[in-house]
Amino acid sequence: MNDVLQTFQEYLSLPFVRYAFVVVTLIALCSSLLGVTLVLKRFSFIGDGLSHVAFGAMAVASVLKLSGFENMLVVMPLTVVSAVLILKTGTNAKINGDASIAMISAGSLAVGYMLMNKFPSSSNISSDVCSTLFGSSSILTLKSSDVLFCTVMAVAVLGVFVLLYHKIFSVTFDENFASATGVNADRYNLLIAIITAVVIVTAMNLVGSLLISALIIFPPLSAMRVFKSFRSVMICSAVTAVVCSSVGIAVSILLSTPVGATIVCADIVSFAIFSAISKK
Amino acid sequence: MKRQIDCKNLSLGYGSKIVLSGLNFSVSEGDFLCIVGENGSGKSTLMKTLLGLQKALGGEIKFDGLKPSDIGYLPQQTPAQRDFPASVREIVLSGFTAKMGLRPFYSATEKKSAENNMKKLGIESLSSKCYRELSGGQQQRVLLARALCSAEKILLLDEPVTGLDPQAQAEMYEIIKNLNKSGVTIIMISHDVNSIVKYSTHVLSLGKNTFFFGSVNDYINKNIDKNINKNKNFRGGDTLHE
Ligand SMILES: Nc1ncnc2c1ncn2[C@@H]1O[C@H](COP(=O)(O)OP(=O)(O)OP(=O)(O)O)[C@@H](O)[C@H]1O
Ligand SMILES: [Mg+2]
């Protein structure tokens, strides 16, 4: 046991391990808060969908031979637009929210993969694809600028959720009532769409798209098993997300398992625990 | 009395499907307007159009001295998700969100007044209960309490007593009547003729091609003329229709 702690401490003294800790925890926190609204609005799949859009957009960026920051100039707007489109169609009944997500996500995955095949940017396409889905090993090569960017994003998201908490509740619970009584529901939906896109693009670069969907849906669903008011669900979801991601990283370092997958496993375990508690 | 809502030649519907057209009526401050009509005649559609949730297909609606945040609304059905975690207090308070503007939290007065509205509707003991675990009638009261929180000048009610027991129905009507007495304009959709006769000042009746809009006395007289039985005592629950 002491050995384990010793190893762990050694790892923690490495800056890139600390960076990974901070970044993953912040992303988990943001996506769990956002997740409560998205799950309740029936957009659980939006994480998957938007990360596929971002994947397609990245393919476009790499065809255009953009890199680094310029990349984001293509990826971010495209993803924000898709997020807005998805969240909009959710309210108009012609195409359901889930169907529009499926369409957009399958569509952009296909386009992205085709572009990557036709105009390969590196020799190993399947590893490119794989790293978009599961997060590259880059999680352990984060730079301090990544940490800074993530912190700024997290502060902004937290700020929005604290300051607009009651409006977000109102619009999520009953959009019709909110807009009938003069809440500008469209504005808040747009805001949520933009935040979703920003969090997902940031997160999928750092931790991969598989992990980001899990981070969006697991903590809220776990919290909703036990808690029955909106506020307690929000708080519990945030706490669960932070605990699970910390435990996940710790385990992955000690057992040298893949980071993303380990965090998702921690989330699954927490969901099982919450379900067991709710049955009592 | 001051005109609050004026509708001229209004057409309602969904997309290309017209549900109603050529509708003319007006609502003044302090009125108690009942909207009646068969299932599917477009009552709820009219209410949603008045609230701006639905675009009018033609004609105009003029509001005078009404802001959206003066309006309270009780929907016919709230498609609140089965698994939505929300306490009764959170929902009732959400009636105030439009009035908050940029302020992020509810004020002490708002909390107090939400408390009062819950008392009025006899749900103060449920205030920390989970909404989805309440009975249908209890849920209806919660939504009415929310509507009371947002109704400053006008309250629109879509079949407010559906699902309530007779005792609760009577209480609900009393609450609405008192609110009306205190100066709040009421627009209510109802199938319950007794209550229409008892409480309303005006009636708007929607039919296939026939509308009636006028004072409640005119409405009663007109219907008695048409009624073969000349039955003065309307049976409760019947829909009057020309
Ligand atoms: N979302 C919708 N899309 C298309 N048509 C609709 C929609 N909602 C209602 N309708 C149609 O509009 C007509 C009027 O519906 P509405 O809900 O206004 O009736 P109502 O008078 O409120 O009936 P009820 O007494 O049953 O509440 C109906 O024929 C209905 O089929
Ligand atoms: Mg109706």
C-alpha cells in the first residue's frame, strides 16, 4: 500500500500529470453541469453527435492544411452551428431531437472520414481516427497553455451556470411557460448550444469524444437516481463528476490503463452505487 | 375600462392548416373572459397565439399596457418529463424568472409571495416534495401557484380545474374569482357551464364557422333561445354550442 502511495506521489510531482488532473477535472465539472440540462432536454446523444461534427470539421481543417489554433477557427464555428441546429430542431416537431443528432453525427463522420482518406494528413489514418474517438495519449502531453485555456473555459461555464441558474431551470422545465411569461427562451437555448459546442470541442481535443459523452450523461443520471430537486441534482452531479474523474486518473496512472476508459469505468461504478442506493 | 387585448380578424392554425379564422374580440382590464367550444375547436391554439407561442396566420393582436412579464399562464398539459427532478418550491418560484431581469437570484419578497401562493392553494406542506411524485390534481395546483406568481395583470388558464376533486374545483374557482376582484384580468378556457355562468363577465364561443363574443348575459339569453328544451338550468359539464 505504501508502495502505491509512494508511486502516486512521485507521479504527482510531475507537472504533466498535474496538468492532466486539472484539465480532466475541469472538463468533468463543466460537462456534468451542462449534462443535467442536456439529459433533461432529451439531448443525451449530443456529446456523441457534436464530437462527430468536430471530427468532420477537423478533417476539413486538415485538408485545408490548417493546424493548431487556425484549426479551431474552422472547427469551433462549424460545431457551434451544428449545436444550434440540433437544439433548434428539438423544439420543432418535424424532425425529433434524437433523429437530427443521428443525422448530423453520422453525416459528418462519413464526410470527415472520406476527406481524411482522400487527403491524408498523416500516413496512419486509423490511428488519427482512433485518437479522435478515444483521446490521444496527448492527455499526458498537455502544455500549460492547455491548462490555462481549460481554466478560462471552466470559469466562464461555471459563471453562466451560477448567474443564470434559475433561468436555465425555468427554460429546461417548461420552455412554453418561460417564453409565454417573457423569458427569452431562445436566447438561453442558444447560450446552452454554444456552451455545449465549446465544451465538447475543447474536451474532445484533450480527452476524446467517447469520454466526453460519458462525462455528459453519467454524472447527471447517477445524481437523478437519488436526488429529487434540480439544485441537489446539479450539485451532486458536479461532485460525482469530479470524484469519478480524479479516481479514474489516479487508477489509470497506477495501473497504467487508458485514462479516458478508466474514467468512464469509474462513472459506471458510481452509477451502479447510486442505483443501489435509490432502490433501498 | 381600458382595453388590454384587441384581436381583429385573427386567423389561427399550424403551418398551412387553418384552425380558426375571422376572429374578433377584445379584453378589457378586470374582465373575466371564458372561452368555450368543442374539443379541437381551437381554444388552446387561441391561447397559445395570444401568448406568442404560436404565430397568428393572419389578422392582428394588439396589446395595450401588457408586458409578457405581467402574464400568468396555466397550460392545459405540461409535457414535463417523467423523470424531471424538481421540487414544488423550485417550480412555483420559477414563475418569477421573467421578472428577475439580470438579477441572478430570487428576492426575499418573491420567496415570501411564492410561499403565500403555495398556502393559498394548500400545497405548502408539499413544498420540498418532488413534483413528479405528486398526484395529477396536486401537480395542477403547483402549476397554478406558479401562474399566480407570474400573473401581475392578466392570467390565462387552460382548463384549470381538470383533474381536481369537486372541493378543490370550488376552491380553485374562489381563488380565481378573488384574483379577478383584486383587478387581475382572467381569460379561462372551460367546459364547465355552471362556473362560466357564475364567474365570467364575457364569453367567447368557438365553433366551426360560428363565433359568439359578448357579455355572459347575452350568451345565456342566446343559448336559451336556441335551446329546444328552454332549459334554464344548464347541466354542469355540458358544452354549450350553437
Ligand atoms: N401541434 C399541432 N400541430 C398541428 N395541428 C394541431 C396541433 N395542436 C393542435 N392541432 C389541431 O388544431 C385544432 C385545435 O386544437 P386545440 O388544441 O386548440 O383544441 P382545443 O379547443 O383546445 O381542444 P380541447 O377541448 O380538447 O382542449 C385541432 O384540430 C388539432 O388537431
Ligand atoms: Mg385545449
